[in-house]
Amino acid sequence: MDTRELLTHLEKLEYGLDSFSFSELKSAEASKLKESFEAFKNGLEEKVFGLPISDAIQTENPVNEKYDFQEGQLVANVSHEIRTPLNGIIGFLDLLQETHLNPQQKELVNAMGSASKNLLGVINQLLELSVLAAGQEKFEKVSFNPANLVNEVSFLCKTLINGKQVELLVHYDENIPKYLLGDPSKLSQVLLNLTGNAIKFVEKGEIRLHVHLKEEKNKKVFLEFVVSDTGIGIANEHLKHIFESYRQAEPETKLKYGGSGLGLSIVKEIIEKQHGCLAVSSTLGVGTTFKVILPFEKVQIHQDNENKTDKTKPVDISGKSILVLEDDALTQKLMGNRLEQWGCKAYITENGLFGLQLLESHHIDLLLLDMHLPGMDGFEIVQRIRKNPKFKNLPIIVLSGDAYTRQHQNFEKLGISDFILKPYNSEELLEKIDNNSKQMEQKIEEILVEEVEKQNEVVQTVDLNPILEECLEKTELLDELIRLFEQNILEFIGKTKMHLQSRNIQGVGFAAHKIKSSLKMLHANGLIKICEEMILECRTSNDLERLKTLFEDFVTKYPKVEMAINLELKRIKYKL
Amino acid sequence: MPKRKVLLAEDDHMLGSLLKFRLERDGYEVVLEYDGKAVKEKLQGEIPDLVISDIMMPYFSGIELVDHLRNILKSDVPIILISAASNDENIVSAFEMGANDFISKPVSPSELLVRVSREIKRHYCT
């Protein structure tokens, strides 16, 4: 069954590739893409068609259960191996999208992109299910606030309704203890899946999410979650099959609503592995009700968290520019809304490369990073960012669904500033952003003091005050101008290198002339002097070797000037 | 009163952005172009109320632009040139060809604004 699913996606991809003209692109990406695709296809065929099917037919013997386990293992391994080249494909497609494509090519690349992402989604779910079924999933036991969790779930689900005449009604039992011990990320996965499903299948009407305290016994707390809708309903004969993998009630459903059909199987596994229970009842044309009962443990005395979150001092992070690298569409939406509410400017993308470009081209105060991204993964992104001294102090907060990522020894070493475990509530997020920004500002201040002392020795100073005045004190404009200045410098360095190589002295003079005006705007006196000497040299003696020496001097001194500019800029921005 | 339209030709993106910002703040509608070719194309559509151009522009210099406006397009739109201080002889030929004013680099935006408003007044309010 899974084979068919995978192959459908594959066919789409293949179709896209076939009608795609590689000869027109000739780029390295295109051939890499093709290679990656072929590896993926071959690997898949080998894995899927090479199965020892005959073994599975021997029924009614104890070997069968063992086989199921092995199959689970196999699926897990295969999924892993499919995922890697698929991530490659998605990454290269993203690159391809940034090249000059005509509208038809763009459409084809987009189609390939969405087919690949669908495929990745199916594989991820398949992997998750197999890990769950094999009993390898470890459930967490951490304290969490269930009311907050239900709030976040309902907020996320409301963003899903989008334009439909559907109302989500949430009822939460006040008697539920404020904190419980359990696995919050799995709980929100269950609730999101059930409620999300309801939203998908209801065109008009109501969806209710009710949470009750079912029973409190010794240390255990049993919560009942009821998700009911006024949707199309499910016929009795289909009802018993809906938790089976790859079953949707009717074949047409798949066509109309999409989805892999794995969601409910995952939900069922999660609930049963935690010793909970799940029931469904439905009437055609009236609606469907899912009931979940899950046990949690009581938290005896709750830690200092209580007064920490309830503190009255309002946290203000407005005006910050925050880059969010996250591939989950729901979380993207949620983040966007939250950050906007707090007065931040949010840049949200799932593409690591694009994110890095945004960092270069825009002023960003903080990065929220999901470690599991298609294409370039979180660790690589952090590495690339920290490699650039410009982003040495950029706070990077990692968002992660698995607790063990946090235990990663190298976390701090890698350059990750902080960590938020999913699911998190908005207060936590706000607090983390605030703390990390403040820490960074403090760090910058320390560095500034240090640098100012150092600067007494450095001759290459700059003065941004005159240009700030010309910007009418608008720091965002100044920011933008500095970014353009840096581009001018790069252009100057590149062009001059080229002209020196081709002995085009007039070209060197012209370039030096141009950059001199830019340098003058920032009063970068040290570099202006070098430029003037270069211009003079071009006009008079035409000594190429002397020009080369001057240019090398410029290139070695520039990084210090750039640093001085950035320090000045920060000083102005944070009014230090 | 409708906004006066200014065509700004400056290949230095930094200076261009700053001047555009300041001109817009003073109530002008500004179109910024980074190379001479684009400027020439823009002029084919519509002649603005004032043209500001750097002399050293890729493809089509500020001097050529003055010639193009006066002799091909037969327009008397006010032109202010931006020049690097060392190009004295260029400035003389620019004036001879019909440029109205010039400002040398490094450009002070405030000074440019005064020159712009003076040219506008001279040309449209007498």
C-alpha cells in the first residue's frame, strides 16, 4: 500500500523532471538534482521490490509477530534512506527556483517542489508510525500546563479554519490541576490531529473540543478529551477500519481531502502506548465524535515556575526583527501571529539558504530555528552563521520537539544560545526572546567598551553621525545604507581585482573614484587616503605593482573598518 | 498641488537610496535608476519635472544624457548633475550642452534639496 503511495509521488516527480529542460539550465544544480533523483529512485525500487514477500505469507505462526517487528524496522530504515536524498532534491529545487527560470519552468519546478514535500510528509509519518509500532518511541515525563497546551492547540486550529463557516468551541474543565506530568508534545499531536481532521472534513458547522477531569486516583489524573464535529460522518462498515494504516473511510475521500491516511493510526499508537484509550462514534450526515482518555501524573509541589511566569512586569520585545526558520506551516502561522502581536517584525521561511541570505541582507535581532528542516539542517545553519564574525553575537534559539536534542553535549559549543522544547506556550517564547536579546545587548556593550579602548590604537576610524543626520536620525535607513555600502565595497574589491589582473589601469582608477565617494559618506578616513593614492597613481605613474600594494593594503584594512562601522551602528541603535 | 516628479540617475545604490529618501521626504515623487540605459528608457515614456544624474554612469554618461534630452528629445527640463570634484572639463561641456546646475561629491543631501527647489521655482514658477 505504502509502495503505491510513494510511487504516485514519484511518478509526479518524474513527470516534472521529464518535461524539464536541463539543457536550457546547464547549471550544476540541475545535474546534481538529476543525480540525486536517480539515486533516490533506484534506492527506493531496490528497497521496495527487493522485499522477501514470501516470508510474510506464512500466517498463523509465532514468527509472524517477529516479522511485523522486522517490517517496522525495515520501514524505519528505508524511510531514513529515502529521506536523505529527498532532502537533497528539495534543497536543489529551492536553489533551482532562485535561478532565472521562465514562467513555464517555474511552474514545473514548483510542481516538483510540492510533490517532493508531500512525499517527505508521507515518509515522515511512515517513519513515525513504524517507530511507534516497534515500541521504540520514548515518552517523556515532564511537567506542563495543560490549559496552556489546549489554548495553543485551539489557536493553531483556528488558523486552519480559514474562510470556512466553521466554529471551534473549546470547553475546558476548571478542576483540572494546573500542572501535570506527561508528554505534552505527544498530547498536542493527538489533539491537533483529531481537531485538524475535523476541520478538514467539516464544510460548515461546529467543532467542539471538550476537556474534562475524568478521574483522580492516587497520584494519577485521567483526562477525557472529546472532539466532535457536525461533518459528513462515517458509515458503520467503515468505522471499524479507520484506525488502520492507509485507510480512509471511502476511496473518494482521499481524492477530495488528501492526506496520507496515517494520521489516525499514529494517534491510536500514541494513545495506546501511553495506556490510554480511544473511541469513535459516528452517524452519517450528522457528525463524528472521538473520545480519548489519557492518564497523567499529578505534580506535587510545583517549582518556581509559578511566580516566574506570573510576574507582573510586562515584557516588551517590540521593534525587534526576528528570523524564523521553521518548516511546519502551522507553526509558521502561529509564530507570525504571535510575533506580530508583540510588535516584532517577523521573517519566516523554511529554506535555510534563503534564511542565510536574509541574515546578510536585513538587520535581524534574533533567530528562532527548528533543527529539522528540509534541505540544510539546523546544525549546518548554525555552523554557517557562526562562521561569519558578523553574527558572532546573534542569539539563536532552537525549537525542538525531542527532549534528547537538549542533552546534546555540544549545544553551547556549536553556538546555540538557548532552547525551547515544543510545544511551548507564548509566555515561554516571549520570555526566551526577551532574555536572549538582553543578554546580547549586554554582550555588545561589553565588547564596545573593549573595542573603544582598542580603537585608540586603531587609526581606521569612521564617523556615522553626519550620515545619520542626513538620514534624519532614521536608524533603519542608516542600516540599509550601511548594507548598500558593504555591497559597494565588495563590488569595488571584485572589480579592482579583475582590472589589476587585466592591467586595466583606467578601470582601477574609475573604481577607486566610485568607492571614494561612498567612503567619504562614512568618513572612513584611513581608506579614503588609500583610495586617493590609488587614483593619483592611476593618473600619473601607472605603476601596476604599486597599485597592487595599495589595493592589498585596502583589503587588509577594510575588515577593521567594517568592524568599526558595525560597532558604531550598534552604538547608535542601542543608544549606548 | 500634484507632486513634482524627479528622475534620479545614480549608480551608487547607497547614495541613491539616501537621496531618494530625502527627496521623498520633501514631497517629490522620485524614480531612481541605476544605469544610463534604464534612464534613457524611462525618458521615452515620460519627461519628469526635473532630472538629477551622476556624470559617471554606466552605459550612458550624465553628459550624454544632457545631450539626449536637449537635442534628441528637445526638452528643457531642468537638469542637475552630480560630479566627482576632479572632472572640471566635463562640467564645462555639460553646461555648454544645457545642464542647469551641478553639485560635487561627496553630495550633501541638504544642499541638493536647496538646488532642486531653486531649479523647480526658476523653471515652473516664473
